Amino acid sequence: MKIGVIILQILFIHVFLFLGAALKEIVALPIPASMFGLFLLFLALCLHIIKLEWIEKGANWLLAELLLFFVPSAVGIVNYDEIISFQGAEIVVLIGVSTVMVMGMTALIAEKVTKRKGSEQL
């Protein structure tokens, strides 16, 4: 039964992806459809249109298996060995810097959310 709930929640999250794709067709901005979908999902959660429980298990599963989604792109880079030989160091530095930036921003946001949740419980 738990697998069925997770699958349904992932499908529900995908509804927002498809809504984001539809919104991208309407709005002519150079933003990926998935970002529109994430914004719509965030907005629906903030406005209490949907409850967190409706997507929480599916979202947690997707986050737990996130590395699986990066494997094909990492394997695909093998085809571009000439680029890696010329710009390999720059690519590694760029990946390192961007990873540190993402980790830092994630830590700051997580800290703020944790403090906010802690003050709401008092």
C-alpha cells in the first residue's frame, strides 16, 4: 500500500510539472517548465490549496533517489572527451564552486526554516 501512495503522490507532483509546461507556453520567459511547475506547487502549498501530506512521501522518495537521475548525464559526458581535455580544470572548478554555493544556500534556508518552526512551536 505504501508504494501505491508514493506513486500517486509522485503523479500528483507531475500534475504541477504539466501545469508548468502549459504556463510556459502562455508566458514567453526563458524559464524551464519545471521551474514554473515548482513555483505553482510552492504557491499551492503556501496558499493551503493542497496539503503537504498529499505529496510528502512521494517528494521524500524523489529526493532520496535524486542521484539516480544524474547518472545518465554523468555517463553521457564521456562522449565529449575533447572538451574535457581542454577545459577539464575549469569544469571541475565550476562544479565545485556551484556545489558549495548550493550547499551554502540550502544550509541557510534550512536554518531559517528550522528557526521559524521552532518559534512557532513555542
